[in-house]
Amino acid sequence: MTVQQSAADAVVKIRTPRASWMCLVGAGCFVLATGVLHLVLDLPRPAVPLALGCIFVAEALWIRTFGVDLTRESANLRGLRRQSIPWQQVQAVLRRDQFGSQVVTLVLESGQRLMLRAPTTLLGFGRAEYERDFHRIGQWWLAHRGESWRPVLPEAPRPPAQG
């Protein structure tokens, strides 16, 4: 996990935890070693494990850049698709369990829920970093959401349809 804060520009950068992308690096290196073993022992199709190993390592290096940048104006999401979400549009910062890991979700005025790629835990690993960063995102939202922010009230239940 990389968190960088500069006093001049007041931007906090939270990236994918090391445990998440290092697993892929390890798997990639193992598969690459299998490909090299195929070459040395003159086994058939050494290109398959070599290509898969390279893909795993490249994906790990790409996933390493995922995360969120917290600025005074917005939360800038860095993932498959980059997005800038103004703090005024955020209605809540929630934690969510997903496949044995915890993730942070932003709830927007429109009701849309955006899952952040970082911070996260991987099967319980990185819990302390996750808690620190979850709290940090919540505090940034509270500090920067603006004076005009009001919670969105849930829709009143509609009367049952007459049939």
C-alpha cells in the first residue's frame, strides 16, 4: 500500500495493497519457471507457460496502479476506468464484504454505488492498512463534502397497486 501526501497540493494517494498484486507476481514467476523448464527439458509447447507467466506479471504491475487519489474537490478513482467524483455527489462511504475481502464503496446522489479498487483486504491480509485508509477516505469526505450537503432521504413506500 502506498500512501503519499504532500502539504503543497494536499493529495492523498491510496494504491492496491502489496499482498494483492504480489500474489500475481509469484504465480507469474512460477509459471515462467515452468516455461523455462519446458525449454530446458525440450518438452512440447513451452510458449504457453512463458506467455501466461508474462501476462500474470504484466497484470500484477498494472493492478499495482489501481486506487484512489483524494483531493480537496474530488475522489479520483484509478482502475479499469478512471473517474473523478466530486465530494458533493458522495452521500456515504461504506465498507462491504466481497468474496472474503473487504472493499470501500462510495454511494452517490443518484443511488449508484462505486466500489473502490483500493483500499481492500485480501482474505483478511492487510486489515490494519485497510481500516486506516477506510477511515481516511471517510474523513476526507466529511471534511470536503461542502456546506450544501444533505443526506438523500429514502423514497417513501408507494401504496399498493389496486388490482
